[in-house]
Amino acid sequence: MTDPHRRLRNALDALDVAFAPLASDAITFGGCTHCYADSDLAALEGPVDQVPDDLISSVAAKSVGHWDDFPALYRRMTPRIVRLLVTDQLHVNHGLIASRLVTAGWHDWPVPQRDALERVWHAWWRSTLHEHPGSAYITGVLETIAVSTGTLAPWLTIWAGTRTEAADRHLDDALDDWLFETQLTNLRLGFYDELDATAELVPWLLSLGAARIGATRFFEVERISLGQAMPHHS
């Protein structure tokens, strides 16, 4: 079986192939001339592999209104954005990238492109679960893939079935986040808080049981499930 990190590299290469027709064709994009120089816009209109990394990072984060055709631009840059993201070279909020992809309408892209991106999400998730601490924080990866796909369910199922020390240590880290100052009582993911995480996380954590998440944490999750606020821990 191919190791998770090799699968991720292969998935990223396949993503490049799926988007190759878009990446090589020159195209005209209108953009905000206050934020971008003519040379920046010219670079974005040329071959995607020649666009500087810092410009890719800027495009990944800028609001939709900076572009005359945001969906087309974001779709064209997606392989570069995603590769920088999953290799921890894109210093942009994970939830923001997921929200931007949703706004770009990636669910309506041609099947080969959509499937290639989904394969990257699966490979990235499994790769992350198999290495701790790894290059990316577990909650950031989960937020990206869950918000972009609109659900936590398949990713939580994979996590539950990954019985490795790394996966369990990631679970400990995530619980530290989710239970801090009762965040789990109303946890929403995405830059615009578009995904209700509590609704899926609470029953999932309960299904893992006290043996896996610890008796104290299990009790706290139970209290949340019953609509009770957890006591504040100093």
C-alpha cells in the first residue's frame, strides 16, 4: 500500500494534470489596480506555474470584489493555491481558503477537476492523521476539507477508523481547542462561520467513548450534548 505522504504527492500531481488545460492558456483577468500592479495582473494572465508564490498567496486571500471574474481566476489558480496550502507554505487562514473555494463554485466544476480536488482532500487528511505533530494543525486541515465539502461526517469517520498514536494525539490537540472556554457548545467553521460543527462533532465524540477521549473530556461532551454549559477552567 502506498504510504500516505506519497499518496498526497501523487494527488497533488494529479491535480496539476486535471487543471493543465486552464493553466497553460493565456487569459485576461480584470483586477483591482489599486492593490495589484500591471505586472501582477500580467503574471496572473500568463502560465500558472510562473506566477510567484507571494502573488498566489495574495490571490488566495483577497476578497471576491477584487476581480472581474473571481470564479474563473480562483479555479485557474486552485492547483497552486492548494499545493501551497497542504505543504504549509500558504500562510492564509484555512477557513478562508475553504470559503473562497465554495464561493468559486468548485462543486460545479468539471468532474475531472472536482474529483482531483477531492482526492487531494482525502490524501491530505490521511497524511495528516498519520503524522504528529506534522506540518499542519489538525483543526485547520479539518476545517478546510469540511467547509469545502459541506460536511464533517466522512472525515470524522476516517479519523475514528485511524487507530494510530498520531491520530489519537491529534484528537487530544483538537479536544484542547474545542473544549477551551466551551467553544464546542457553538462551534462554527469557515471564514464566514458557514458550517455548524457542533451538530456533527458532539455525537461523534460521544460515539468514540470515554476510553478513547478520556473520562473527564467525555463527561464534558456529555454535558454539552444535554445543553448544559461546561464549568470554566482556570
